[in-house]
Amino acid sequence: MEPIRRSALVEATIHEIGAQGTLDVTVSQIAKRAGMSSALAHHYFGSKEQIFAAAMRHILTLFGAEVRGALLMAKTPRDRIEAIIRASFAPAQFRPEFVSAWLNFYVQAQKSDEARRLLHIYQRRLRSNLLHAFRPIAGTDARMLTRGLAAMIDGLYIRQALREDPMSPSAAIDVLLHYLESSLVEGSRE
């Protein structure tokens, strides 16, 4: 029963953060959404920070699986970059509650060592995957293009979380693919 309850609390945390749009949610609110007592939530996680960390690990696990699945289908370096873009904005990843959780994850990383550690793992993997794909097709510009694309991915999530000019997953993908095409064409002209 413990894994089921832990999973319910993690899902409830993501949904509660999404509904509130902030980390200012209580363990009691999370537990209520999960259909259990706050005492039980504290028993399983110990603190609100640990519940938040578990929720982010869950989101990162789902994201990692999405990326790995997309990369399996990629045949070329360009395909790998596109796979990472598509995985980043897959409908399951770009749901409002996940987007809110990501934004709050960045905020939490400013004061929580565990959140900061998880954020650094995510950022290193994203940059590593992009750089690996960019090197064969962009040469010396690979690092710059990696930084630009990673920043754009994060930026689109931030804009979506702030609900300014919201986009569909496909519109976000189109923006990034346009950046990719423009960058690669520009780089080949030099």
C-alpha cells in the first residue's frame, strides 16, 4: 500500500501546485487531494520539501523516459535534436500542472539543496544530449547552439507558467524547430 499512497501524494502535489500556481501549498492540501490525512503524508515523506523533491523526481523520470524513447527513433544528429525538442513539449510534459511544477521547481532550487541538485542533473543531461547531437552538424558553434536551444526550452516553459502568450505543445515545437533551422542554415553560410 505504501508505494500506491506515495504515488498518490506525488501526483496530488503536482496537481495542487498546478492548481495554485505556487509552492504555497500545504501538506494538508496535498494530502486532501490525495484522499488521505496530512499525518500519513508526513509519515511517508517527512516534510513538504521532501514531497516537492519526490514530485520533481517523478516529473524528471517521466521526462527522461520521453527523451529516451524519442532518441531511440532518431537516425541522424538533426533527428536527435528534433527528438529532444519534441520530447520537451510532448503533451504529457506540457500540461499546465507540469509546467507550473517546473516553474516552481526553479524557485525551489534557489533555497533547497535537493531541488538544486535535481535541477543541475536535468540541465546537464539536456545540454549533454543537445551538444552530442549538435557537434557533428554545427562544429565549433555546437556549444553556442546548445546553450541557445536549452535557454529557449526553459524560456517557453517560463512563459507558459506565467500564462503570458500561452502556446500549444505543437506551437512551442514549431518555434524551436524554426530556431534550429535558422541556426543551422546561418551556421552553414559562414
